Amino acid sequence: MKNKFLILAITFLLASVNFSVSASEVGQQAPEFTLPSLLDDKPVSLKQYAGKVIYLDFWASWCAPCRTSFPLLNKLHQKLKDQGFEVVAVNMDEDKANAEKFLKELPVAFTVLRDAKGEWADKFVIESMPTSFIIDQKGVIQNIHKGFTSDDINELEHKIVQLLAKK
């Protein structure tokens, strides 16, 4: 009887675990999505940036490293956008006002989207803030970066410039 209960418990446990393959692995195609713009709620899709190198950044207003990354990413975007580089930042705050306040303090010229329910963060398997993906011109994830310090920007820029050179 104990064995039957144990087998039943293990079967139930295994059935409740999601074994989906992480869509956020280097070398895999980035999942396509459409999310509302944080500024005007207009839908923006990742495929709009096809043919460009994308820095896809999942962030939240409460994230201290995000405060470091945003000004540096904005400068990098300004520097490389004419070469085919885009920053797409996906905000994870449930309360839109928190994200808006963050952007008033740290304004940026790149695209900022909203994923308040975390649907796409789940598909990209976001486990820490910020987490970013460098996606090449063909939509393939080339790099995953977790966290952020001011020293990270030089290494990230180097990787992005290498991809931009591969046109």
C-alpha cells in the first residue's frame, strides 16, 4: 500500500512539473512577442526589429542594477543605432506608475515595453533582474547577461559591435 501511494505521489508531482525547454538559451531563436509600449500602450512586436542586433532587457523599477544600466544602455543605443542596433526594454512592474516614475528619473530614447503579468518573462525564463539577451540579425540569441554593473557595458558593447560587423 505504501508503494502504491508513493508511486501515485511521484506521478502527480512529475505531472505538475513543467518540462518545457527553456526558450532563452544561446543559439536558440528568440521567442516572438507583441507587448504594449509603456509610454502609449501601442503594440510593439519583436519582429519589427528583424535584421537588427537587439539588446532585449527585462527590468523593474525596484531593481538597483537597472538604475545603473539604463543611462549606459541609452548612450550605447545612441552611439550604435545608425548601425542597426536597438535596445528593447521590457518592464516587469505590476504597477505602471512605478515604471513611469523610474523613466522620469532616468529618461531613455529606446523602446520600453510592458509585461505586467510576466508572461514573456516566463517564456524567456527570467530569474533575476535585470536579465538581458543579445539577439542577432536573424533573431538568434547570442548572449545572456544577468545583473549589471557599470563595468559590464564595455564587454556588452564589444559583443554587439562584433554582431553588427557580421551584416
